[in-house]
Amino acid sequence: MTDQREVVSLLMEENVRVDRANKAGQLPHDLCQDEPTLRMLERRLVSAKVPSAAPSGEQSQSEGQGAAQDTRGKAKHRIRFENLPTDSMTEEMIKDQIRLFVKKTGAPKPSRIDV
């Protein structure tokens, strides 16, 4: 059985609106019973209200190649993990573990993982 968090994560990857009420006037966060899922919904609501630094697809000259915005205007974050067990795990196993960790934290699906 799929849990609520997985379903919400999949729907948010498809950019569903979490600020819309159902016919009874209830918002998704009103119906949510899982604390991590509720935090995911709240993050989505807040991120929808925060304006991006530059309009979609545009970069200031100071941003250059290491821009913090991708072409869709969504914020891009880089996370660095150090001292990973490279001698006992293959690169693919490490990537799978990182994907699992990101998913468990309720963060959006990573667009790329470099090991």
C-alpha cells in the first residue's frame, strides 16, 4: 500500500496546486494527518509565495555559470556529503541511498546526483 507521503510527493512533482480547496472547502493541509507530509505541503505553500531572484530563464551578469536558478525559475540547491563509504559501496548504490535519504526528508526529487 502506498503511504500518504509518497502520493503527495508524486503529486507535487507534477506541480499540483496545494492552495486549492475541495468542494467541502478543505485545503490539503486541513486533511493531512502525517506531520512530515504536512511540512512538505507547508514548504510548497511558502515556496509558491517567495518570488524568484530573477525572471524565469534570465540571469544577472554576477550569477554567471554557477547560477542558483534553473531555466524553469525553481531554486536549485547543492548538497555535499563527505566521507561516504566508497570502498564498500558502488557509485550506483551510493546514488540510490542519497535518493532514498532525500525522499525520506520530504525534499523534491533531485534532478541530478554526482558521486
